[in-house]
Amino acid sequence: RRRARGDRCGVRWLTSGLKVYYLPFQSMPDVFSSGKVTLPSLFSAFPIIRNICLREGVSIVHGHQAFSVLAHETLMHANVMGIPTIFTDHSLFGFEDLSAIHMNKVLDFTLTNINHVICVSHTSKENTVLRANVEPHSVSVIPNAVDTSSFTPNPAARRPNCITIVCITRLVY
């Protein structure tokens, strides 16, 4: 099954004015969903991520989703470039099975120099602090919900010549 974006590569502008980069990374089937994920590369993504961060004047990088290879790589590269980084974690992995041990090590490695972590519950915070060896004072809890009747972006408040990156992640699980 092909994803909606197909084999797109390059930059697209959405009708809302949001700029979307489709990166030319090799992908493979995701065992946790019907979609695809990028292959872990660690360093080969750096030139493209660096180019985007410099071209767009990125001032903060927010990674999301423990299984997102692109989020982890972008957080590491942004940190090397001196760009502040934030990671949001929803997961509640265990400590005993092979996949949990692997992801815990990935999180421990990625979050070593992160500026801040956001978790969606106090239980998630405790779990992330233990799994990723993160200091508790570096983790905030923001409940996992948005009241869309109270939170609506104001187009008039948009700053010209300013680009906002909302989230770098894959949008499936």
C-alpha cells in the first residue's frame, strides 16, 4: 500500500502557507503500522537537515515519537549545531523485552544533551526519566489534549519573514 505522499521529494507549500520538506531518504515498511519509516543512518541525513535548519533560520527543534528515526537524527544534529532541542514522549515502554531495551538505549543516547523533554502524563514522565536516564527537572508534563475551541491560531498575529517549525515527526504509529 502506498502512502498518500507517494514518492514525493522536494519542497511543497500547503494552502495554509505551511512549507513541507519531503526528504529523499530510503524507507522500509514499518512493523508497527501500515506505513513506512526511514532507515536509520545517523550521519548521512546531516547535510540535508543542516541545510534546512540554516536556510530556514530554525531557532528550536521539537522531535516527537520514540520510534521516529528522523526525529532522533534531527535532534542530534540540531544539538551539534547549537539549536535548542525538545522531545515529546508519549510512550510507556517496559524494561525487559528486546524492543523496549533497544528503544530505551536509543532514547538514552538521543536525550543525553536535549534541552527539555515533554511528557503527556506524570506516569509517562516517571517512565521516561527511568528509561532514558534523564534528570527529572528536565522533564515537564503537559496533558495530552488540545481544546480546539480554546486554541485557535490567529492569522493576524503571524509574523512576516518568520518561519515556525511546529513538529518534525512521522504522523502514523
